[in-house]
Amino acid sequence: MFHVCEKWRYAALACLLALGATRGEAAPVVRNVLLLQSFDRGNLTLDFLTGSFRVELDRLAGSPVNVVQVVVGPTGFIGAPEQAVVDYIQATFADRPKPDLIVTLAGPAAVFARKHRRQLFPETPLLLAAADERYLRDAPAGENEATVSVRGDFPRLVDDILQVLPETRQVFMVMGSGELGRFWHRELENEFKRFDGRLAFIWSDDLSLPEILRRCATLPANSAIFFFTFGTDSAGAAYADERVLEELHATANAPLFGVQSVYMGYGVVGGTLMSLDTLARNSADVAIQILNGAPAGTIRFPPQSPGPSIFDWRELQRWGISESRLAAGSVVRYRGPSLWREYRGTVLSALGVLIVQSLLIVGLLYQRRARQRAEMASKRNLALAVDASRRETMSALTSSIGHELAQPFSSIIHNAQALQMMVAADRATPETIAEILSDIQTQGGRATQIIDRHRTMLRSRELDKKTIDLHAVINESMALVAHDMRARQVRTTVNLSPHPCLISGDQVLLQQVLVNLLINAMDAMAETPPARRQVAISTIVSAADVAVSVRDTGPGVPADLIAKLFTPFVTTKSHGLGIGLTIARTILEAHGGTIEARNNPEGGATFTLTLRRSERPEIMLRAVGGAA
């Protein structure tokens, strides 16, 4: 029994060992990367590059990558001896697998790695990333080395400054006072010699940060500030680039320019900048190739140059720099919100509505113009029709005109003959002559009045509204047809309201309507016995309007015609054209009035005109004065 238990125990142990071995074989291989940093945190360029490089490395690797990061450069003027840093790195990997790849970021770390290559895992591939060519020019890449370098074109940024600010005469250089600042002072001073006589460069590596800020706040006109990097000032104090940029932006009285894309958004105007995103991606890509087995010495990557010019719209506005000065192809970022960008959909909708409204307005204006033309044509046609109707009416009153003129002319002739006889008989006294001449003058004035009345009726005219007395219009109309009524044995009855009957209208046109109605009434009673021929005219004045009725004792209007009596070419006369009443209605509508017809219960017909009442200003003033 004991032996059986032992057998089962050994079998279970063997299974556990087999499972452990299987799990160990399935575990992914972790690759180690030693990342040598040129400077501690605070350098915007290296901080951004480090973060972006590690993100890209993890994305491309497909398996875990362990990154051990060591800063090899000093902080301020104080730093550990280089050998101590080498010893620290060796000790770090003493009890763990050696790194599969060594990556340096920026020039100082590249110089350090090459200097101590024999002590820092000489068999491990070395990638010199983000190092300017100026750091690598003394020695070509070794067999186990790869480079992803940059070719900084700093004079080109000075050209950008002169492009946007052509009046610039001085450039203040901000680059710190540490090892990095001293290196770049020597390099740039030599490269900027082509600007001698055109620009003066002021170097700040012998100034503390407070002194630099004071100088930047009082720079002379036509100055610019070139921010390279900072790190350490002349007093040995270390400062983060972000803080230095913020304080420069707040105090400087001149535009601030920078060389790295990461400086955008920290107050720099812009210029030809190095794209750090592209540099980080390229460095991670080469690192993955080496980790996947590619020999480092066979990888050749061309140096990266600055990209297109990039500018901050906010800083262009702050310093009054027109975008027309920017080089072709320049990119402008951080534009302020605009109506179009923020509310494009709303703007397009509003434009669509405005376009539709504009089209509708144009259509309505076109229709209005067409309607106005039609109204003008209608008025002209109405004037012609009214004129024709008036001439027809006056033609019918020809005998009346002759009879009216005969009496004053006859009186004038008889008075003249009597005066001639008295003069011949020498019996004319001054009093008698004056009396006869006065009579002749009176009769001449009467004849003139008759002629003027008929001439006014015959004159062509358009609607001319004035304040008139409708009772006077009725009396004038009655005078025009008085002889014809006597000839036709028609008795008239006039019953006018005692109240003022003032309206706004055209006296001649309204007179034409009344004359037409009076003639129609006489024509309607042509078959009526003379004893029963009668026309009654009456007015009723209310607060708002006045009604004028013309009543006859004829046979009335046939029942089948009364509803369409005012339709053109409808008439009860054998010799009529059927346009008189149509014209009468048109004239009244032009006055804002109406006309209607009805048959009387006892026979005959009544035509009623209704017009709006008005008051003349002078009458109203007198009324107010009387009331006072």
C-alpha cells in the first residue's frame, strides 16, 4: 500500500513539473533596452522625445520591452563623474540579463556612450538617436552602431525671422550656460557669420535667468528672441524649459522664436521647426529592427531636416505680423474660433434660408412690378374708356348745350340791339347804358360758365383726388342735364342732407358718373307717360360715409340682368354699348366707394353710390375754434 501511494505521489509531481515547463515555454520573451538620457527631466525636447519614443516602441514591438532609463548628463554645474555613472550602469545589470539594445537620446548621451563603449556592453547594438550631426562628425558609425540623427538648420530660422520681421536688427540668443549652451554657442556663432553687418547677436550664456528676463523686457526696437534651450543659467541654477518660456512670454517686449516643434503653444511665434513626432517614430522603428535581429551596422537612416514652417496664429496677432509675410506652404496653428469654423452647419443653413428668401423676394418684386405695369395699363385703359364714355355722354347732351347757350346769347343780342336803337334815337342815358352793359356782362359770364362746364367734362384726365363738396357735384350734374330733362318732360326732386358732404375725390369723374345715371334714368322712362316721369336725387350723410341715390319711375331693371348689370357690354338699351355702368363702378372703386342697383317695389329702379366721407383741414380748424 505504501509503494502504491509513492507511485501516485511521483506521478502527480511529474505532472506538475510538466505543466510548469509548458507554462515557462509559453511565456513571452522580455527584451531589455538601456536608454541613456542626455539630461534630467525639464528639457522639453528630450521629455517629449522620451515619452513618444517609448510609446512608439511598445506599439511596434508586439511583445514586452523593459526600458531601463539612466541620465548621464549633469544637472546644473554639478554632476557625478562619468566613471561613477558607468559603474552604476554596470551594477544595475549585474544580476539581470544584459541589455539587448542601448539607445542614446541627443548629442551628449551619444558622446558618452561612444567614449565608454568598451565598458558598456560592447557586444550590444548601439542606436544613437536624436543626435545632431555636429556631435557625430568626429567619428563614423561603427559596425554595431546605427544612427537616427538630425541636421539642424538654425540659420534658416534666422531667415524666417527676417522673412516675417524684415526690420529686425538684433537677435537675443537664449540657450543656457551649461555644457550644452557652451557647445551651441561655439557652433552657432560660426554659422551665423553670414549675417554679419545685417544682424547683431546677443548671447546670454553669461547671464542668470533674472538678468535674461530683465534684458528681454527692455530690448530695443526691431529685436527678436531666439530660444534654443536652457537647462542651466550662469549662476548654476537649473530651470525647466517650460518655466523659462512662460516667463519670457510674459515679460519680453519682442517676438519669441524657437527651433523645436514642441515649443509651439509656449509663446513662440514659430518658424522652420524640427518635427519631434517624426523623429521619435523613426528612432522607434530602427530600434525595433535591431531588436528583431537586423545588424545595427547595416541600417542607414538619412538625417532628418526641419519640416515646413509652422506659426502660432495667436502670436502673429499679438505682434501684428501679417500672414502675407509667411513663406509659401507655411502652416498656421491655433487659429481663434471663427463663425465659419464653429457654426459651419448653422451658417450654411442660414445662407440657404437667405438664398430662398432672396429668391422669394425677387419673385415677389417681379410680380409686384408686373402688377404695377398691369395697373398702369389698366389706368390708361380706364382713362381712355372714361374719356370715350364722357364724350358719348356729352354728344347725347349736344342739344342741351345749344339750348343753354341760346338763352344768354339771345339776351346779349337783344340788349345790344336795344342799346344801338337808344343811341340812334339819342335817348341813351348813362344809367341806361350801364344797366344794359351790366346785363350783357352777366349773360356773357353765364355763357362762359356753361362753356367751361362742358369743356371740363370733355377734357381727357386721370384720377385727381381733392377735397370736394359732393352736393356741389350733384348741382353741377343737374345743371348739365337740366335742359334735356325739360325737353323730355322729366320732373326732378332733389333732397340733399343739411350736413356737410365733403369727400376726397375727382369732381369731373364723379360728375360723369352722376350724369350717366341721370341720362340712364331719362332713357329708362322713355315709354313712361309724361305725368309719371320723375327722377329723385337724395343724399344721406353718416359719420363715416355718404350715400347718393338716383331713383326713377321707369319699368325697372329686368330680373335676369340686375345681378350682372355692371358687367361690360350688358345693357337694357337697344342703342347702348354696355360700358357706362362698368366705367361708373370702376371710377367709384378707384375712390374707395361702391355702387349698387335695385328695383323699387312700386316700380322703377334706384342706383345708390357710397363714398367715404372726409373733412377739409380748414373746416375742421374752424370747427375746433368755434367749439373753443
